[in-house]
Amino acid sequence: MRYIILLFLFFSLSYANIYDIDITPSVSNEKYNKIKILDQKWLSFDNIKSIDFSEISDLAYDKTTHTLYMISDEGKLYLFDALFDDKIHLKPINAYKLRKKNGKKLKRWLRDSEGMTFDNKGNLILSFEGVPKVARFHKNSKKTGWMIKKYKLPSILKDPSNYRTKNKELEALAWHPRYGLLTVAEWPLKRDKRDKQTIYSLKGKKWYFTVGEEPKNAVSAIEVMDDGNILVLERSFTGLFNPFVVTLKKVYLNGCESKLCKQEILLKMNSYRGWGVDNFEGLAKVGKNRYIMISDDNDNFYQKTIMIYFEVKN
């Protein structure tokens, strides 16, 4: 019943700040390899509840309450009523600034929130760069956005000096029903080869996969798929006059006992091949085989916050 009421409200609203867009080189509903693009939107809000809306770095969807959470890498949390049938239906409802346990604001160098997920109990969990950490936050009370607790990291992930730079730390975060919290650094750690990425479980297990062949390819988000394997979002940007490439790949954790896990390219979006790609950083599962990804506008007039809704075909 709540779904029907929300859907009615969505259709009765005027989406003055949400626009149709098409980043594909041809019709938007075409199947590209194993990806079917269902809908594409440009989110253009100056602010939500007086908090500037920009630099979205990740997403998490609560299917029970139909609430979509967005996090910015400036430590801002946004909540939307959200429905995903064959189209995207969004309505902003609130926004918060991340805070410490005592309610004080996070210092600038401690609020670079990059990854977000829900665990099996519905807890909201974020990962950070600058000072690498994974922490749980309040999500539906007067303390929404306040930190509750930090999680213990594997020893290799605790020390910022192990990362290639402070801006290439815990970029991606997801919850796996078997392995718990999983995280990936944006670039491989200093001790690892540049073309070898690692998925870390906070329980201590690790899996390896090959980085895309494009220059400076970086992992920007991960999500757990219905079959227990991992959907990985990668991007490569080396300058305005070079190709901007965004890749969706599947990394097979199931049965991976070798040094490198099997992987499969699902879609490669290359600006030199007609794709209007932007800085895609966030990824969330919203239904069976269905996902959304979102771009970070870098608080830049020339970039947009773009949401792509897609289905992974079997």
C-alpha cells in the first residue's frame, strides 16, 4: 500500500530539479553487452534542507522504507524517497552533516566520506579517506548522521602511509551476507603492483583481481550481486584531451581460491566512443539484478550529478 501511495505522489509532483538525460551513444534502452540501461536522470539541486547538494560519492538503498541515502565526500548525508520500477522516481526529503558521537562536527580532514552500505541489520555504514576508517552512523532519528562506532580494520588498512596517497584510500564499501563488510582502496596499496587490486573483508579474508588496462584506472564503488559475486565500478581519467572511461565488471568471489579471481567486463563506457560519461563514483543495488550508479560533480559548474539505472542481464 505504501508503494502505491508513494508512486501516486511521485507522479503528481513536478520534478523541476530532476531532468531526463542520455549519456549513451545510441538509444538509452539498448542492451550493451550484459547491461540494459533502464533510465537516466540529471539531479540538479542547489541545496536540500539548506545543505548544499554536490559531490555525491556513494549510495545505499533501503528497500523496506523506499529510502535512498546519498553521501557526499564533504561529509553530507542526503535522504530521498525513492522507487525503482522501470523508471527512477525520486523526491528529496532531508539532509544532514556527519557528526562525531558527541554531536560535534567532523573536522575537514576527517569527513571525506567515500563508501556507504547497509549491513544485514540495516545499519548505515560509511568508509572514509584522509584518515582511513569504517564507521556506523545513525540513520533515522534526531541523531541521524551522528557516528555510533568505528570498526576494526585489518592492520594493513589502518596506516595512511600504506596507501599511494591520502586521496586513494577506502573508496568502496559493501556488505556481503557471507563475508561481512568488504572494502577496496581506490588504487592498490603501495606494496602491491599497480595492476592488481584487492577486495578486503574486515574479517581478514582477501581476494585479488586485475585492474583495467586504461591509465590510472581506479575503483570507485563495489556492490554485492544476487549470486554473491561483486559488481565493480572503475573509472579512468587522465586529462581533458584523453578518453574518460568508466567500466562495470563482475569479479567472481565464488570459488576463487587462486591468486587472481575470474572477472568479466559487463560494460565499458568510453567518451571517445560517444558516451557522455562523467565522474561516476557511487553504486547501489535497488532490486533483483538492478542497480543505480551516480556521478560526482566535483562541485563544478561544468559537471553534473547523473544517475543511471540499469539491469545486469544473466
